[in-house]
Amino acid sequence: MEKKDFLKDTIEHIDIKKYNVVPMIDAMKDMAFQARNLNRGAEIFNMMQKDKECAVFLTLAGSLISAGLKGVVVDMIRNNMVDAIVSTGANIVDQDFFEALGFRHYKGDPFQNDAVLRELAIDRIYDTYINEDELRVCDETIGDIANSLEKQPYSSREFIIEMGKYLDENDQYKASREDSIVYQCYKKGVPIFVPAFSDCSAGFGLVHHQWNNPGKQVSIDSARDFLEITKIKIHNKVTGIFMIGGGVPKNFVQDIVVAAEVLEFDVPMHKYAIQITVADERDGALSGSTLKEASSWGKVDTTYEQMIYSEATIAMPMLVGYAYHKGSYKERMERRLNDVLSTVEVKG
Ligand SMILES: NC(=O)c1ccc[n+]([C@@H]2O[C@H](COP(=O)([O-])OP(=O)(O)OC[C@H]3O[C@@H](n4cnc5c(N)ncnc54)[C@H](O)[C@@H]3O)[C@@H](O)[C@H]2O)c1
């Protein structure tokens, strides 16, 4: 078989607008286990949407965008259901920006011989294939963007704005950029933070850039990310967090309550918190630590918190679809936190 035989059936992003899941999720209230947890999580997410004071943070870990969840996130952005995103680099660069450049993910087979795939330069994420040659173009594009910038430190948020600008200024991406998280966030002023920015396709581009520009390079300042996202908490006392998976994004957004306290601001804990995850708490790691546990650290209030133990491709479209079809987001305004961060000077 040739490479093209493996790369023919594309992953399609689910469109939550098409399926009214409200009656099903309402009925889950009287079930048990994760169905009841999903119902409560959906109710809490709906409360976050109704609460006009509440700034909503979305965190993304795992391979969500390659798996068909990009449309869910883009619908949240378009409808002001999310005000800031914290993610792993893979979701934002290798997967979303990659698709914005016109490339696609393909349906694959988890039992395929990986040596054959390696020969053909096809990368596999469980049952999904990626053309590695195209991923190299994504790496190089990040290097090109870095080469075009003033040589100084940037927060990942600032660099990702430049990625949105790049898509905006190049009409060859006119069709493919429209349903991109990076592009829609650029347009709507929604900040995206990727605290471990180099741990993905972006890293290859930045390594190439720094190797070729010794002493005068672009670098990514993760402390600046932390300060910027803490400023959002200082300016938005009421906050809710919707976490998909765990990892660095989960901890980063929870810690901003403590960081604001370190700067001597009296801020409340996150008022609402929901996590969809497959990790449990037995290993003591952050990814599966309960939100009740987070309250012992002063990060999350326990009144409106819910863990949902489910793989995200199943639970996320249902939960966001519930709030979408309830329509409670309609009263929400654009917060344009990117504009706020570039204009407001927070003093201690
Ligand atoms: N995932 C990839 O394909 C990929 C590719 C390139 C680079 N990376 C980098 O590797 C690092 C780790 O990222 P990661 O993707 O492994 O996430 P992660 O290790 O940060 O994920 C943390 C936890 O989230 C939970 N989780 C992940 N996917 C889930 C799902 N579908 N449903 C429910 N819970 C889920 C799991 O409990 C997991 O242990 C990041 O810096 C990322 O940029 C990842």
C-alpha cells in the first residue's frame, strides 16, 4: 500500500449545533455513575454561562483537536462561552494551527503495523494518522514567524497572537483558517496560553530559529504567561474553569488564585470548576486529583464543582452541547481579554 492509501478518510469535527442533547442530559439526572456526574457538570457549566460576571477558562490536555473536537471549541469561542484558553502545545500548534494551514487528520487503525507507518512517514495517535511531511511544514512555519519578529522574550499568548496574525495576513489560508481556534481567538481577542510552548511542533521551529540566531533570539517566557493569566484573575473576581484532561493546563489555571494572593490581591477561589478526565486520584498526580482536593490548596470552591470520569470525545460535545442548546450563553458579552491585557497596567 502507498501513503495515499492510508491518508484518505479524514477526521471530521462534530457540530454540536446539529444535535439537541438537552432532553438526554436532563434524563441522566435520575441515572447513576458518570451519567449523573455528566448531568451535574452540564448544569454547572450552564450556570457559568448564565453568570454574566463569570470569566470562563477552558483548559485542554490530550489529543483533542486531532480527535474531532475542534468545532466544539470554535463554537464556544464564537458564542462567547469561553474567555481564555490554557492548553498543551499539541492541541494548539500541531493540531489546530496545522489544520489552519490546510492540512487534515485521517482516520487510522490502532492495530496497524507501526514499522510500515514509519517507512511512509505517517505518525499515529491511537486510531488517527498524520502526514509527517505536513507536520514539518507546521514546524517550519513557526520558525518563520519567529524569524519575522523582533528578537525579544514573548509570552506564549503574545506569540500565538502572531500566529493568528500570520493566518489573517496570508489569503492562501482563507478557507482553512475560518474554523481554527488560533484564528477565531485572534479575531475575538480571546487569549490562549500554552505554558509548555516548546513541548510540541512549536519547539522544533523555535529550536531552528534559536540555532540560527544565536544571541538575538525570540524566546518564550512562561513566567510572563503566569503573570498575564494572574492579571486576568485580578480583573475578574468571579471565575469558572472547565477542564478537559489534566496536566500542565489544569494546574496553571488553578494556581492563579494563589499567584494573585502572592501579589497581595484578595481574590476569591474559582467559583465553578468541572473536569472531564480518565485519570483517577490514586497515584497522587495532578491530572486525576479531585477538585475537592484542590479546595484544600485554596484554589477551587467546592459548592459548584464536578469531576466527570469519561473520555473527552464522548463527554465534551454532550456537556457543551447542553449549554449551547439551553441558550444561556446568549446574554454573554465579548470580554476581549487580549485587548485588556495589552492596555491595562495592574499595579500591586
Ligand atoms: N498528545 C499528543 O499527541 C502530543 C503531541 C506532541 C506533543 N505533545 C506534548 O506532550 C505533552 C503532554 O500532552 P498530552 O497530550 O499527553 O496531555 P497530558 O499528559 O498533559 O494529559 C494529562 C492527562 O489528561 C487526561 N486526558 C488526556 N486526554 C484525555 C481524554 N481524551 N479524555 C479524558 N482525559 C484525558 C489524562 O488523564 C492525562 O494523563 C504536552 O506538552 C503536549 O504539547 C503531545
